Amino acid sequence: MVMHNCIRLYIVYMGNLDGKHESPSSHHFNILQEVVDVSFVRQSLVRSYTRSFNGFAAYLTPQEQEKLADHKEVVSIFPSKTFQLQTTRSWDFMGFPENVQRNPTVESDTIIGVIDSGIWPESESFNDKGFGPPPKKWKGVCKGGFNFTCNNKLIGARFYGVDFNFVSARDTVGHGTHTASTAAGSIVKGASFYGIAKGTARGAVPSSRIAAYKVCSDRGCTSADLLAGFDDAIADGVDLITISIGGKTPEALQIDPIAIGSFHASQKGILVIQSAGNSGSRASVSSIAPWIFTVAASTIDREIVTKVALGNGSILTGKSVNSFKLEGTTFPLVYGKTASSPGQCYEQWQKRCQDNCLQKNLVKGKIVLCDSFEGRKEALRAGALGLIGLQNEVMDADVSFVVQFPASALTIDDFSLIQSYVNSTKAPKVDILPSESIQNLDAPRVATFSSRGPNLIIPDILKPDVTAPGVDILAAFSPKLQELLLIKDLLNIAYCQEHRCLVLMLPELLLI
């Protein structure tokens, strides 16, 4: 098929399945024949949605899209967009301790569908010890791909991929594994990140079953795949759907794939729980449909901090998840501007330690002071021993990022103190201490990164519906991502800068 430059993947939404056509897929094919050259129809049709609602995804030119928009059976037609991905303590904080009274029979009969980036089936959070066979109502399958096995806890898996060509439901991003274990992970005792945030990791409903629908990669999640996940999850017989995915801005309901999919889920009595978003500004909530339970992120009564000891005896408290020990030794502290190549970077870039600004011979064996905590990637590249940076007060004040070498993010007040120390001391030295977990007396408070109302599309409907812990949460993780990010020297930097998450990595555990 010769692709015109303007051809795009569109979602053709046709509402409920009406039963008029014995084969909805054939009907979709016939509709396409009305607007697409007959020799291109089979290549144009990407996917039909025929299990829970009516519609299809197809590659169309603008002219073909306009013709289809006038078809009497078409409710809406819109381009397939790319959406982005969005606890040893949190359940206790919410009043649901481990010994809370439960109904194991009901829990075990509950199936939670997780529409996300897949799942890591070998994680201890998904072990099926003590579980019987899946509920009889389950109509799904385990199609996880090569070397992927389900069990009586993880009872189903599917993967999609219009653009990304997924070959497995295995999670190589980490997000899907995390959200699945937060919602329904089995009880895992003795969980921590190298001793930090030690306790028992468990999901909200640890006796429930999980069905994973992989619709996302590290590049995002397409509308076409999102709708495919909903189409299958609804027909498979899940009781709840959790989806921590969304756009940067709200969209009209008739062109929002999550709103469309969750609408058909609600018709079957399935509650859809969606994250409010991670944009952090006013009127940024992207989950606005009245039939969706929209959840904003808030802090819990635990905070992870990393202290910095100055050579003059002062102690400053910053944020990061740092498991490295410098054994109480102080090291030389050098300012990014001083350690940069003259003429190679603008002065502001030097201060922020932006890419390729630092000179290796000037930072080796030293800790770098940067005007931005994001400068840690460059400091690591240049061979610095560690980094002290200025945190982004607007978005990251609540978040402790995992770091792959000693580092700490300071508030502007403490950063000013360390700058004064550097400017007034001939040979400034510092020590970055391992992270510790402390009590957060301000909790709960809406996280700075969490999206907020008002609802711009439907002003009469208040969104988000509730807020729940979304910072410093210990949950399962994908060890594959650890390998990938370590190899690329991007451990949690690129991922967390994009998604504003907090990650604590263990072979199978993280904070996010």
C-alpha cells in the first residue's frame, strides 16, 4: 500500500453493538469500501472493536475521514493520539491496616483489569500461593507471548500494539507492574529499597485476581490500543478497571478513547478508576467523564530525605532516594560554573550542569553543585562522585527521585546556604548521607505534580473525585527496566522527568 503523506490512523466510533450485523468486522470492512480504494481496504483496516462496543481503527486520508464522518452509523471519528503513563505505608495511612476485616471469598472472586504497560509475572507480588482456580465468570485468556506464564493470581494477559509491534505482555517500562501491585498485589513481607521504607508491601485487595492488558510502551499508549484493551477487558469479565494513563489536556468525551471505553464498561457495571493526571496546574485534570472515578495524588505521613553535611558542620535536608554510602568522608565541592569548559556553554547552562558542559578532569573525585537537580545526568557522565542540586519547587517539591550515585535536591533556601558556604570557603567539602525515612506531619496534601480542576469540558461536574496516596509508594517493578536504564545511564532520570514519579528500585520493588 502506498501511504500518502497525510494519511493518519483514525478511530471510527459507532456506539453500542446493535446485533444487526452477524459479523461486525465484515460490516466495518464494507463501510471502509465506501470511501477507500478497494485495493487498499485490507491494509487500511487496522483493528475492529467487536466484543464490547462497535467501531474500528483505520488508516485514512483527510478526505476519506471527512466522508466517513458523514456516515449515518458513525458517532465520532478522531485521530489516534498517543497518551502518557501517569506501599509499605499508604494503606495503613488511609485506615486500612493489614489486619482490617475482610471477606476473602468476595475478594477472591474480584477481577481487576489493569490497562497499562503490561506486567512482570514473576514478581512476588503476583504469586498465587493459597489461591484457587479463577472465578467461573472469567472469560479471558492468558496470551502473554513468549516465556510468559499466568497463574491463579495473574489469571489473564493480552498485548496489543498498532504502532509499537508488541511481542509480549511482559512489562519493560515498570509502570504497569507497579500499578497492578498497588491495586491488587499479594502480601510481600520485608520489602524495602536497600533498607529504606522497610515494611510489608501489599495491594488494596491482595486476594483479588489480576488481568493485565498491555497497551503502552516507553513511547506512550495509542488510542487504538487503549480501546482494544477496553474492548477485551469488558468482554473478559473483569469487575474493575484501573488505568493510570491520560493526555496532557482534557478532551471532549466523544473523542476521548478512555471516556468511550469506560462508558461501555459502566454499562456492564464495571467501575473504571483513572488517575487525574500529572500536569500539576490549574484546570489540567484530564479524567473528566462523570462515569469514571478520578483519583488525584496526595502525600502520606512518610517522607524520604537525603541529608547533606557541610564541612563547617551544618546539616541541610534535601530530597532523593540515595542508597549509596560515602562512609562519613567529606569530599571537595565544586560549582558547575567553575567545572565547565570556558566558551563551550552559556553561563546559565554551566550553572545548571546541562549536557556536555562539565569537564571530566574538573569533577573527578568531587561532588558537583548545580542550579538544577536535573544536572545529575551530566554530572554522572562527566564522572563526578555525586551531585547537590536545586529542586524544582513547582513540580518536584514532594518527590524524591531515585539516583544512581550520591545526590540530593535542596530547597531554594538551603541551596542559598550551600552557595554562601562555597563562596566563603577556600576549599569547601561536603558529605551526602544515605537516605532515611521520616514522618511527614503535613500529610495528606495534594501532590504538587497532581492535576487539578476545574473541569473545563463539563464545568458542572467536579473533578477529581477523590485524592489518594501517590508519593513514596512501595510496589512491584520490572527488573528488565533496571537493566535497560542502567545500561543507558538513564536510571529513573528520563522516565521520572517525563512522568514526575518517585521510584525505589529493588529486584522487583519500587517506590513511585
